[in-house]
Amino acid sequence: GAVVSQHPSRVICKSGTSVKIECRSLDFQATTMFWYRQFPKKSLMLMATSNEGSKATYEQGVEKDKFLINHASLTLSTLTVTSAHPEDSSFYICSAGQGPPSYEQYFGPGTRLTVT
Amino acid sequence: AQSVSQHNHHVILSEAASLELGCNYSYGGTVNLFWYVQYPGQHLQLLLKYFSGDPLVKGIKGFEAEFIKSKFSFNLRKPSVQWSDTAEYFCAVKERGAGNNRKLIWGLGTSLAVNP
């Protein structure tokens, strides 16, 4: 299957700083990427849908100015958590959508963010 | 609005026991259905999917699921579980034909623990 990578896998930052997470589709072009947040023992919460070359579509309740998403190429999307707060500590997962006919989503390994 | 319900939040089985995890969705249109698995410390992987055709779908690792349209259900089954099946299982639904940028709707997940 297709491979999606995320970098970094773990990051610790101080409150008030910003941190960038990269999501790459390694062997296919993804016009659409999705950013999720996963809480302990909870399901995935979709944060936003990222389309290459256009603005991301954010889910209700997700602050677009806090979670900046850039999808500059068909293989790379970035999520920047700005002015990080301890409550932003979480597991962030991206997925990349493959085109027709399957439209299957392939998931990255996730990034564990800890804000101190 | 679409929603996905997984009836069992936590399941504990002994090895060789049979498994059935329930999944129901609410959506009046045509859907694609997925089961994903997340093994401890690993990223989400696709177990199986239903797009059309035979409603009994076979996936990896001996799993299968049956789509029953009249019941809006897509239950996951395995006749004999192994300790290595211990994982989180997620059911997801997507509106069919909506292209690459349509989001998946996720259930809350079922935590399966298999005792050796």
C-alpha cells in the first residue's frame, strides 16, 4: 500500500511557541490530505481537510488561526500549531487521499505533541 | 448528518474465541464502508472496505465484514481471534461518489483485548 510519513514523530515544546508537523505521501500524489487529532482511547477527530493549492477546510470548533495548514505540493502538507498551550498536547495524525478509483486514505504514523 | 455507532467500546476475549464488532451508520444515501485497525504503538491500517458488489467482504488477517443495507450495518467478524489481534478497531463511512476530498465519518472505536 501507499506510504505516508510524518515528521517529527515526537515533539516537546514550551507554551507560547509554535511547532510544525510535516505530512508526506512518499509514493503517490495526494491532492487531498486530512489532519486528525486523536485523544487517549478516543476516536479520531477530523481537524481539517487540506487541498493542494487552496485553503484548508476546517471543521467546526477548530481554530484556523491556531492550527495553520499549508498544502504546497501534491506530496506535502504541514500543520503548524501556533502559540501552543498545554491543552494542545495530543496525538496528531495525517492521512493522504489517493485518487480514483479507490479514493482510499492512507495514514501517517502520527506525531505526539507535548506542550510544557 | 452522518454518524457512525460502534456498540462495543471494550471487548475482552480469550484466544480462539469468535469475534463480532458492531457498526451501524446513519445516512440515507449510498456509502463506502471501512474498518481500520490500530495496533498498540502503530498507525492506522485498513482492514477491509466495502464499495459495491458482494456484501460479504474479506479483509486481511482473517477478518470479514458483512454489509446489511436494510440494517445500515457493517459488522466485523473473525471466527478465531489471536493474541496479536489486540488493538483498537474503528468503523468509518464515506459518502460514495463524492471524490477524494470527502471526509470519513468515524465511530468511537472498540478496544479489543485478547488474552493468551
